[in-house]
Amino acid sequence: MKKLSARRRHPLAAVVVLLFALAVTGGLYAAFAPADTAKADDTAQSLAIEEGKKLYSVGCASCHGTGGQGTSDGPSLVGVGSAAVDFQVATGRMPLQQQGAQAPRKKAIYSQAEIDQLAAYIASLGAGPSVPEKSQYSPDGADIAKGGELFRTNCAQCHNFTGKGGALSNGKYAPSLEDVNPKHIYEAMQTGPQNMPSFPDTTMSQKNKKDIIAYLDTVNSSKSESPGGLELGGLGPVSEGLFAWIFGLGALIAVAIWVAAHTAKAKKS
Amino acid sequence: MSTAADNRRKAPAGERVADWADGRLGIYSLAKANMRKIFPDHWSFMLGEVCLYSFVIIIMTGVYLTLFFHPSMTEVTYHGSYVPLQGMKMSEAFASTMHISFDVRGGLLIRQIHHWAALIFVAAMLVHMMRVFFTGAFRKPREVNWLFGFLLLVLGMFTGFTGYSLPDDLLSGTGVRFMEGAILSIPIIGTYVSMFLFGGEFPGADFVPRFFSIHVLLLPGIMLGLLVAHLILVFYHKHTQFPGPGRTNKNVVGMPLLPVYMAKAGGFFFLVFGLIAALAGLASINPIWAMGPYRPDQVSTGAQPDWYMGFSEGLIRVMPGWEINVAGHTLVLGVLIPLIIFPLVLAAIAVYPFIESWVTGDKREHHLLDRPRNAPTRTAFGVAWLTWYLVLLVGGGNDLWATHFHLSINTITWFVRIAFFVGPVVAFVATRRICLGLQRRDKDKVLHGRESGIIKRLPHGEFVEVHEPLSQEQLHTLTAHEQPKPLELEPEVDENGVARKAGAGQRLRVKLSKGFYGEGTHIPKATAEEYQEITSGHGHH
Amino acid sequence: MSSQDIPEETLPSKQGEHEGAVAAAGDPFADPGIPPHEPRIQDIDERAARRSERVVAFLFVLSMLATVGFIAAYVSLPVDKNIFVFPIGHISALNFSLGLTLGVALFCIGAGAVHWARTLMSDVEVADDRHPIEAAPEVKAKVMADFAAGAEESGFGRRKLIRNTMFGALALVPLSGVVLLRDLGPLPGTKLRKTAWSEGKMLINQNTQLPLRPEDIQVGSLTFAMPEGLKEEDEDFQKQIAKAALMIVRLRPENIKDKRELDWSADGIVAFSKICTHVGCPISLYEQQTHHVLCPCHQSTFDLSDGGRVIFGPAGHALPQLRIKVNDKGYLEAMGDFAEPVGPAFWERG
């Protein structure tokens, strides 16, 4: 603060303030103006980076280092790209509440606008996968069956047949994919968050990713169909066995008790 | 009942049919012995009926399924009504199961009834077996029937496993792949058995049709034979009963087959079928469309067999990966040892009746059941076995335990490795103590009556709880059990002075007998003298 | 034997006979016999009985209605119609209604019959005598005598030649059955040792069906490949992919601990068999930060940065690695088949 008050008296201070005001005006203009000239974009971009940097130094720098170079508490963010930031922060995984086997999904604490600013800042540190366009991850027009086959080859080993999640070693786990935003699924495949391997466009094409998202949208969302009835968690024979014991055999034993019990006697009633 | 007037006329049609049948089948003699046969009433005696009825339901629905199922591994392209698989390559087995599930009206229901009934069938067999075990109903003359029942359980497990494999979906294919790996681990002949079973290399094109004939013909055929033998013996031996007033080792007290049991047992079939049908309408089972067709390079997490194979899954999951390479050959202990322990787990409970009868040297018939507490060693053994079984089930589902209870899969595996050895011992000791506690309570109840919950103040200010004396029926029921004495070694020198040394077998037997029935294994039950001393001395509170 | 040691009076059947020292007061624990029958309300009150009758009839009628409902549902509901039923979810309308109506139709028959038995049929308990299972001594003597006579008449004991040749014939004849099983499958030979990989075969990406280039594969990514020339349409595709499935990851060369692994890699790209060495599940739960790969079936864990070594679980040996290089055209290709059999171990593996 002291430094700042000292510099207020600098001859160029007025120029900086003027420039800042212009930048804000320009930014606001860029945000609200329908016209998207490259120039305005650039300005908005640099402004976003600026804002993102501020957010970064408050919320992220303690673990990832002041310049995103990483510390013993958090990996380097140079080159992870805006997609990684959007995924980690928008699904609430970052900022981390405590160190553990892995970062759990939580409620996001930043607004989408703030996330975009953070993402812009991290993207400026080094090239990496950028946040996908809606056309890339929208399931419209994708091949669901092909998506299913790709899912079973690439994803089901950790996330289960229909994306219900599963265990990894030493307390880590692959989370359930139920009702996860398609954008985040796309970003996860692109960037490989935490222990998940990445599936870059070079080995899993954009079309492949779209197919997978369409498959998940069909089999694992709140509107997915389970023709047979109760899905029992979609976990396979373990939950089915438990259900057969408790509700199948349990109900049958209850009935058997009724069948075998003595009928109430007149005297006792 | 027809009136006397009717009897004068020509015999009614039903009677004439019965006469006709009697002249050829001898049904009147059969009916004389069985029509009014007595069955005792207890809910736990109906567990066997649950098994019988679910078996019948499985056969009926299974026959229906064979009308639509194609046991073939020929590759086809799916064009049915389930969108997320359209255009996929799959075996005819998978495609026809999809057809049953999505294009045959009611096909899905029958498939789900078949599968739910199968899970319940094996579960009911296990519970039925536990009932027989804990009440001592396996004792002479029923040991052979115990073995028939045990064989039915084992065959039921394998029939279930082969059936689970038939749709050739990704989950069951993974199970079959495991089976192939297990077979390969067998020394010397493993690779040959695998090649012969799969008609070459895994998966080949033969296992579905082969499993199909095993699943629908071979195993159910043997099971049907055993089932009939099991039921004939139940009729022949007459049902066991719990001790109680009027119930002795020489009679059976209950209600006659015609009409009460006919109505109850017949009605119970419909109750079982109805409940399972409703279950199949409400809850999905084995949704193969979600799993997709089998491909040996695909897999899903949470790959487990149906529950009755879960304990073997636990064995294989927790086993350390031991492998010995000697002289160009590999001994795959990491797979072979679980494969050997798997039948031993089942055999442990199957042979117990023979061990008990050897240890007790008891040659009498037993038709009165034991209350579990009155046979503490047997009960403790049974609970120890169940603990063993449950620990392995936990091991078989370790990944789901990990995700649902936020634990580490490695920790659970280590827990199961230790509990496999420690769990049964702890359960044995604890159960025996609990049984003794319950025996003590029974004795107190006999001698001092039932705690009434009424507090009375005596003239000198002391508060006592009023105990109500038991009825003679209750007294009899609580004291009807026997308390066997342990065997003793015969004197080393007999009365003629000839030295006779007991063999090692005999000494082991005496030792075991002491462990079963010696000091500290039971609370001596109340004697008539003790009872009279207390009741005459203090009077009733 | 201890059965003789057990006091006779503890046998329930003997208790009535026991009239010893305590005979004066009677044995307090003696069996009082079957308690007298107590009537149910239905036995004494005809109105209650009529009520039971109506309940039973109602259940049977309900069953009839449910069967009609079953048929109606079968006829009217399309097989592919899904409906939302709270709290079950989006389920097949046909399966749901058929299951419930069939369930009710069957259950009500059972419930009616049981209610009838419980409330209207006699509930008087009757005792039936048991008879020993063992035959009486004279029966046994007769059977033994008959058997001895039969055995004697057959000459089975005397004519040893007949007996021995018969045993011989009976022992040999099942061999025909055993021999017949030979054509169930081929002999193992070297089938389990070879895969579809061989020198010069390019690594084909399973997702895109295109040959892989080293620059396609990033550190931290996971790719599955199959050998060039293998097609999903092939008749033996399943058999081949069961052995040839490949898992490709890229590590920073300095992170590779095993020297042979490094030698067999191309620019840090390592190719391991996807088939678990335990019992053959397609292993592929790759944790990109730890470089561990876990099997979803039995949790064998392998370290891909250390020669595919087993670090946890029931697998007995490391994952086989495929030696690869970058060819002249810039594609990844195999430098031969796996050096050892892939998948589960077996006796001849060595």
C-alpha cells in the first residue's frame, strides 16, 4: 500500500489512470457492444487476463505459485490451458479445501465470468487446450452407438458401463458422470484432470468426443431410461444381490411368517 | 362331502377316475399314507419351499426364454429397437437377448423374473441350509438329505454362473474370461482343459452353445433328480419339529396335508411367484443393453459375478500374486490357491454333520430340533463359517465398498486378508459365550420364573421385581434339550489286566469331544431337584 | 459311546415314564402333552367366518381382475413405450404393468388360499407317530439271506474268470466316451505364446483406426491400439484382440525407472499389453500422475514407469511390453511380437 501511495505522486500517474479508465471503458464497450472487432477482443482479453491474475493471486497462488510455476502443494499451471481451468474451477474441484487422495467435486465458488478471467490468465502463461465451443460438445447429430463403443474402450474401465464411477487405488476414484455438463466432460477428456489420463484430439478426435458425450447424455442423465425398472445404482450384480436378499428373500420370509403363524384365538382377542 | 343319498347311486365321476387310476397306479395306498400326512408349522420350515418354488419358476420362465434365445456366437449387426446399440457388431446370443428384452412383449418381464428368481433361489437355499444347520436338523437319519441339499446349492451356483454367461454381454464375458484364466492356472492340464472347453483360444465361437446345453440340460437335469430325491426323503423321514408340549422324538405334531397344508403350501407357491413377478416389474436386473456386447479388450469397473459367486471373487481378489517358475514351468499359486480354497469353503460346512456325529458317537435318530443356543459349539462353528463367507463377500465387492464408504481399496483388501484368518476365530469365541449367556438366562427363567416388570416393595423396604412362574408347557420346552457328556478314553488296562492303548484317532476324538461338550461348553440345565428346592423354599414372589 | 451316557430321562419320549425320586411331586418339567385346542373367532362366530369367506372371495376376484388387466396391458401397450413412474424413473410401461398385474394375480390366489387355510380350515393340531427308519432285525436277516442266495446262484464268487473279465470290460468301456471328447478343441501348441503383432506392424489407434505417430501421443494421455491389418470384421477378431490389445502412454524419459523399458520405448512412448497377467481382464485404469495402472476385476496394480512391475494385488508377473520404434514414414511400429506370452500365466509358460 505504501508503494502505491508513493507512486500516486508520480508524474505519469495521471497517464496510467487515464489509460486504465480507457481500458475499463473499452472493456465495458467490448462486453456490451455487438460488434466484435479483433482490436476490442484483444483489449478485452488483456483485461480479462489482468482480472484473472488478481483472482489468481488471491485464490490460487498459495499452492500453484505466484506465476503459476507450481509449488510442493500444487502442480505447475503453465501450459495446462483454459480448458483445464474451466473444468477444475467450474466443477468446484479447485480451489482445494484440503489435501487428500484427490480433489472432490463441489459447488463452484467462482462465477462463470470470474472463471473465464482465471482461464484467460492461465492460458496466457503457456499454450494449452482451450475451452471448447458449444458446437464441439453438443450431443446433437452425434453417433450414440459409436459413442457407446468408444466409451467402453476408453472410459468404462474407470467410470463403469454407464458412467456411474468406480474405485481407483489408495482411495482415489473415478467420479460418477451423471448429469455432468457436457462441456466439462469434453474438457476432462482434453486435459486429463488429476489422475485421469488425457485423450487429446490427436488420439481421440473431436467427433469421437462428441459421440461419447452423446452416449452419456442418453444413458446417464436424469432423463435416461431404465426399461427394466429401478436401476439400483447401475452398479451391477452387487447391488442386485443386495436387493434380492433384502427385498426378495426378505419379503418372502415376511410372507412365510404370516403363512406359518397361528391364527388369533378367540379367547385372547 | 356327499350325502348318504348320493352314495347309494352310481359312484360320482371323480371317484370313477380315481378307481381307474388306482387299478393302474395304486394311488389309494399312496394317498392313505400321505393324504393326511402331518406337517409342523414354523416359518423357517418354509424356506425350503421358497427354494422349491423359485426353482419351478426358473424352469417355467427358462423354457419360455429358450423359445427366443439363440445360443450362437455368430457375429451379427444389431438392428433392433434399442438406439444406443444400433449398428453394433455382436454375437447372435447377445442380439437375441436384446430381442427378448426390447421386441418380445413381456420378454423383458420373463427375463427379469428368471434372473431375480435365480438370485432368490440360491439365497433361499443358503438360508434354508443355515436353518437346517443351526437347528441340528441334519442329524441322523437326515445326513444323506443334507448332502443332497448341499449338492443342489453347489449345482445351483454353477447353473447360475453358466446362465449369467449366456447373453455374451461385456460383464458376463469378463466373468468367463476370469474362468479361462483360472482354468489356465491348473498345473499340467490347464491349457488343454481351456482349449477343449472353449474349442480353441478364448473366446472362440463355442462357449455360448456349450454353456447353453450345460445350463438348460445337464445341470438342471441333475438338479431335478436331486430335488425329487430330496423331497421323497423329506416325506419319508417326516418333518422335524421344535421341542414343545406334546412334541416328542417319536411323533410329529402339526396339521394335515389335506386340506391345511395343501392350501398353505400351494398358496405359498403363488405368493412366491407373485412377489417375484412384482419384483421383476419394479426393479431392473442385468441390463445387458447398458453393458454392451462382449469384446475381450473392453471392460467396466465394478465387474462382479452374481452374488453367490461373490465369495470366490473375494478369494481371488485378496490373494497375493504368488507365482513360482521352476524348470520351465509355471505354478500360478496366485490363482490356483483361491481355486482350491473355493470348494474347501463350501466343503467346510458340508462335512460338519459327519464330524459332529463322529465326535458325539451318537447313533440315535433325532427328530426334535435343537435351539441354536443349546448346541453352542455347533452354533459357534456355523457363525464362524458365516463370518468367513461374509468377509469374502466384502472382499468380492471391495471396489464398491471403497467408493461408497470413501475407503481405500488397498486398505479393504488388507482388512479382508487379515479377517480371513482372524474373523472366524473371533466369531467362534464370541458366539459360544453368547450361547452360554442365553443358556444361563433360560435356566434362571426356569428356576425363578419370568420377569414380569412389576416392582414390589417388601415390608422391610426392599424392592424386588415380581417373577411369574412359568407354565408347565414352558418349563418343559425350556428343559427338553439334551446336554451330551464328552467321551472318555477307556482305561488303558481293561478289567482283565490286558493293556489296551487307544489309537491316535480315538484320542483325537476324545479331545474333540471334550472341546464340544466338556467343561465350560454349557450351563448345566435346571434339574427337577433345584426347581423344587427353590419353589418350595421361597415360594413365589 | 456317549449315547449310552446320556441320562435316559432327558429324552423327551422317556419323560413320561420317569417316575423316580421326585415322583411324589411329579416331574415339574414333564411333558404336559399337546395343549387343548382353543377355538378361533371364526370357529365360534359364524359372522366372523362369513367375513373371512368374503375376504378370501375378494382376493380371488382381485386376482381375476389383475389377470384381465395383464391381458389388457399386453394388448394395448406398445413394447417400446417408456413412462416416468415416481420414484422409479423412466421405465418400460409394458414391463411395469405386466409385472404388477401378474404379481397381483398370483399373489392374491396365494393370499386367498392361505387366508382360507388359516381362518376357515381346521387348526386342530394332530400328532402322527414316527417309526424308526431302520428295518427290524428280521427284515434285515431276510434281506441278507436273499442276497446271499442270489449271489450264490449267480456264481459270482466262484467263477472268478467271469467276474474279472466283466470288471475289465466295464472299466474299459468308458474310455470310448473320454476319447470322444478329444475333438472339443485343438491342442494348445504355441497358440498362447503368439499374438497378431510382428515386426513392422504399425500401431493403429482404436478410436480413429489410423496409424499412430509419436507426436499424437502426449505425456499423460492414454491410447489403445491394435496391430495393423486386424479388422473388426475378421472372423477371428475377438480371438486376436484378446491377446493383441495394446495400451500406449508417454512418459518423460527421466521418469522411466526400468532400463529395458526405456530401451523398448520410442521417445518415451511405451506400449504395454492391455491384458492383465492375472486372469486376463483388459486392464487399463491408468493413473497418469502415479503411472500406475489398475485392473478393474481384481485390483492388480502395475507400475508403467518401472517395467510394468506388479505393485499390488493378485497378479504374479509384470505386464509384457511391446518393443516399438518410429519408422521411416514417421509412424509407430512394432519391432516384433511380445517377448513373452501375454495374459494369464499357465503351466507351460515358464
